[in-house]
Amino acid sequence: MKIGIIGAGNIGGNLTRRLTALGHDVSVANSRGPETLKDLAQETGATAVTAAEAARGARIVVVTVPLKAVPDLPSGILDGATDDVAVIDTGNYYPQQRDGRIAAIEDGLTESRWTEQQIGHPVIKAFNGTYAQDILDKGRPQGTPGRQALPVAGDDAAAKQAVRDLIDQLGFDTVDAGGLDESWRQQPGTPVYGNRGDADAITKALADASPERTAEWRA
């Protein structure tokens, strides 16, 4: 499968490593230009491209940039992707640490709904509460007892299934976390955020979530 990754930080870099190892055709981009990704490309066999080129021909596109940088992504970022492209949003809102105040999110819009509006395409929220190193180290074969599970939220059933299938290839179970308006259940400060539990533990953590954001995550 052709996969585009926009953002080459900890999550984006390790997804590039694992997905190329699985045989996928990965294009990876960052904000500084493909020449800064030569080492990652040489290590993995991925193709370093500009952000505007990352989605070309892609069936899955991963947007893994700081939330404050989403509005600065090139216009038409998904131009050239397949008609059924599934877009994964790994982002989190850190108003105090990084992003500043985003009024719509403060007023109750979920982080990924806001991202969806910025890029003009439905997104699937996944990997946002996952430790980057776990992507390399924690994957296990399907059926392994206690296999780590990741929550996945989104409105498009086909896109969500494509993402869940990809996560299974990476070695993790998934739990359907509902539609994008329910994705607050996996935002920072919730019981599922950073949770390394199996599917039962993740299901319980999602159910135990409160919509009230902790002080740490308020602007």
C-alpha cells in the first residue's frame, strides 16, 4: 500500500520505520524539506518528499504535526491521493506547552474535528495517546494474550476499518472509540491516554472518561 506521512517527529518517524519494514511504499515529509530527511530515507527506504507531495497516490495519509501547525499545511494537501484515502490524525492539543489557545477547541470542539475542518477532509483519530517507542517495541502477533490495544475514532466506517487493519499489521489490537465527536474520550488527560492495556482495558478506559478537561489541558 502507498502511505504518506506528513510529519517526521517521534510518531511519524517510527511509523515510517515500521511501515516500510512491513513492505509498504512510504513517502514522508516534514516542514523543513526533504533534504533534512535523507538519513531517515536511507535507513528505511522511504521516499523523502515535500508536504505537498506526500499524499500523491496514497491510500492512507498520516498527519502527525503539532496542532498549531495544521493550518499552515499546504493548500490541497490531499490532492492526488486515492479517492478512498483514509486520513489519520495523531494530533493532541497542548495549549500551555505548545499550541496556544485555539478558541474552537476551548469552546468544546474535539481536537480531531478541528483538524478535519482545517484540512477539509474527514479524519480518523489514532496513535495520539501512543508512546512512540511502543510502535517499534510493543507490536505482537494477532491473538497474543494481553496484546496492546489502541483506540480509534472516526465517522467514516470504511476509512476506520482501513486504519484498524493497518494497526493490526503493526501488531496491535484496536477498540472502536466511536465517532469523531466522541474522540474527546482519548484526548490528553483521559484514562486511555498513554494506556498500554489490552482491548478490555482500553474499552473500560474510554467508558470512564470525563468530558471535563483537567487544568493541565486548559488554556
